[in-house]
Amino acid sequence: MKRRKNRYITLYIITIYILSYSIFVGYRIFYSEKVASDKKTSIYIPFGSTVENVIDTLLSKKVILNIDKFRKHVVLSGYSTVKGGHYVVKKNMTYRKLVEMLYLGQQTPVNLVISGNIRTKDRLAGIISKQIEADSGQIIKVLNDSVFLRELGFNLNNATLLFLPNTYNVYWNRDVKQLFRDMKREYDKFWNQNRIKKLQPLKLTKEEVMVLASIIIEESAKYDELPRIAGVYVNRLHAGMPLQADPTVKYAIGDFALKRILTVHTEYDSPYNTYRYKGLPPGPICIPNQQSIDATLNYEQHDYLYFCAKDDFSGYHVFAKTLHQHNQNANAYRNALNKRKIY
């Protein structure tokens, strides 16, 4: 009788062990199951998405192949409130880690690339909207929000200067106004004490330097002559002369493909036309890059008041101290244009 009892106890222990081991193995297998993706995969979850939307996205990206497995992990984790954003599914990530990442909203920043020479608000908004969740309309709305811009120290004319050409790490679903605040912090970092010290001899504000830099970068693609061109415009500003910058005429007219500025163009009435109005235009004619800003801050000190494109079409310019010299240079360039039938 006692032997039979011991046999039952032993059988019971073995059964419990087998069940426990089976549960343990099943648990290990369940929580160690990997997603189908064998490489890093980016997924974008828009604001207002549901769990079903997330599943559709994961299926379309071939991150998961078995919906039931994913749903089981969703139920166990309590994942019901979807947090939008950009998420990176790593190679061989488990279902458990995937759901945990989504549940906690552990998104990965994206690279927001701002290039130079962006001329208009519409163009800037279009470039940004292709890289984050917000659409161009939302961005334009903030670019035209005078009250909010004033809080940041900007206005409707120079708001684009917030977006200095660079690559920034931002969250894909960042609120647009918060994105602008982020850009203001980056702007303040750019304007360090070394650059601020160089403002005094120019007698210009940071924003005015950038407006001037936007003209300079449109004048020449040859970076080695930008400080000399900057020196010409600084001389003209300090002398009270109009800048007479051709790129401002193109901007005023809205025709950036103009190859030749004629007298009729210089008569166009716009505050951006520096042939008609002295001083700087009310805002930038493009977003200047760091090289053009630093070229303006480190402008070459000389006596030149004029410059003109070289008649060899090298892209470089010839500089003059007197109007007589400049007229000779300009005539040479006009003759070269005529020979090439550029009218």
C-alpha cells in the first residue's frame, strides 16, 4: 500500500515537472519568436491610427507574416492606444520586443535635411513636409503666424531663416510649432559668441547679416570669392549706396531663371528690388548656407564698390573701384552675352 502511494507521488511529481517544463519551453518559444524582417525596416504610424492600421502597415512592410502571433502579444501587453511616429524594426527582433516598442512609443528620430538656396516659404514647406508627418499646409500656417514668430524673435519676412541648411535629428510626428522651437535652439547654437562678435564692424543684426548672405550666395557659386563680394556690399551699405544686386531683381519679379537683367527689370517696383530701394531687402531672397554667412561676417576689407561677371564665363567676377572701370567691365560682359545670343 505504501509502495503504491509512493508510486503515485512519484508519478505526480513527474507529471508536474513535465507540465512545468512544457509551459517553460512554450513560454520561451512564444516570447522568442522573431518577426519576418531580416533587415532594419522603417515603419511610419500616422496620428490617429488603430491597432488594425498598425497590423496593416506591418504586413505591407513584410515585418510580420503571422497576424495571430502578433495579436496574442498585443493582448498580453495591453497594447490598445497607438502612439504614432517613426519606428525602426531591427533584424531578428522578437514579437515581444516589437509590441513593447510600439506600446511604449519608443520611436526613432528621422533626418530632416535642409538644403541651401531655398527661396520661398512654399518651397521650404514642401521640402519639410516630405520628411515629417506634418503637411505643407500646416507648415505654411506657422510660417505665416506673426504672433508665434514674434515669440521666437522673427517676423513674416525672415521666418525662413530659422531653418539653417543642415541635417537635424527630429521626431517624424513632431508638432510643427515645437519643430520651430527646436530650430530656434539650433539657430541660437549657430550664432555663438565668436560669430556675434563679428557683427559690430558690420553694423548689422544677425538676421540682416543672413539677408545679405542670401544675396551673396546667389551672386556666385565660387566660394573663394564670396568674402570679396561681401566686402563690396558692405562698402555700398556703409556709403549709403543702393546695393543694385541682380539676384534681388529676380526674386522681386519671381523669375529665377532670368539669365540677363535688363533696365526694364530693374524698374520693377518691389521692396526686394535693391535697384529701386536702398539698404537691405525686408527678408532673405533664399536661405543662406553657413559658408555664405561666414563669408559675410569675414568680409574682405577693400575699396571696391562694383563687380561684374567675367566675360570668360568662368563664373568668377571682376571688381572695380570706380563707376568708369565698372562700365568698361560691364560692356565687355554684355558684348560676350551678345556674341552668345543671350538676351
